[in-house]
Amino acid sequence: MSIVWTDTVTPLNAANMNLLEQTPRKGVANGYAALDAGVKVPVAQLPAGVASGVASLDSGGKVPIAQLPAIASAGQELAYNEFSADVSVTATTAASAQVVLTASAVTLDGATIVWVEFGVSRIDTPAVTSAYIFLNLYDGATDLGVLGAASTVTTLAQAVPVRLARRLTPSAAAHTYSIRSWVSSGTGVVRAQAGGPAAFMPGWIRIVKV
């Protein structure tokens, strides 16, 4: 007589019977995990204190510090980047602004306040009367606005040292900040070198937790 499982299709032969798990193996070592009333594996059957497992508790009933994610403290530098070559600026609109320097991406939680800071030993304004050179702060492809600017009074270019900063509370996401430059007319220069005798220091951008 042929006997089938309740699906009326699967034969109850040796091959199929060997694929079935035995109830005594449920929730024990080298067996299989049980499911609770919420159809989830009970916490007691998950590995503790390891990646993709659950946190263990110390003798005080608290999660050990080693199992907690790193938390940035006030004043902690989240990103720092430099550049050491002059950037000649000819773009004449903010939309076409040229990248001067890009910071490493930082991932934030939507509540953390940061300072985005930029510094350079010298920028040269265009050698055109009343012309401006602008430094804009970008977040990815989004122009956050003009962070700083300098203008020419006469036809002689002006040389100006720059240190700028903006306080932000970014959204919960990864953010890539950059400084981009453009001019109203003529050609401006954002100057940076590697440092050393009679040489300019590198320009820099940094992101710091408040």
C-alpha cells in the first residue's frame, strides 16, 4: 500500500522521512531553532556578543561598552582633508562652480550638530574692477550657499587669507561636503601648496562635532 503525507503528494518513504527534523532536536545544541509565539527565534537561542547576534549583559546587567557603537564626543573631528595645488577659477555661476576640495563622507543621525570648516592661506580675486570670487559650501550636489567671498577694488587682484565655518544639523544620512568656487568675471585663484620655506600651507576642510 502506498502511503502519502497530508499534502496527498509526498510519499512517506525513507528518502523523505530522512529529511524531516525530529521534535527532540528542537532548541538544543546541533539541532534546530524553535519559534516563539511571534514566529521569531527566541533570544535565548541567538548568539550573544557577536556580530549579527544579540548583546550580552555584564555582571551589572548592562551591555558592555565593547558591544556599543562608538559615539562621537564634542570636539571630535569626523573628517579632515587637504589639498596642495592652486585651483584656477573661471566658472561664472554658482551652478557651474569648480570643486576646490571635498571632505570624506560622514554619516550622521539627524540630531548631531557639526561645524564644517574651511581654511586656505590665500585666495586671489580676479584682476577686474569690482569682480568677486565666491566660495560656496556644497552637500553632495546641493549648493548650501556662499560661505565667503572677496572682491577686487581696482584692476589689481587682491590676495586674501581665508578661514570660514558653518554650523549645521544635517539629516540622518551620509553627507559629503565640499567647497566650490566661482567668479563674477575674470579669473580667480584659490592657492595652496605643500608648505615648506616660502611656500603656502595646504588648504583644508574639516568636520567637527559640536
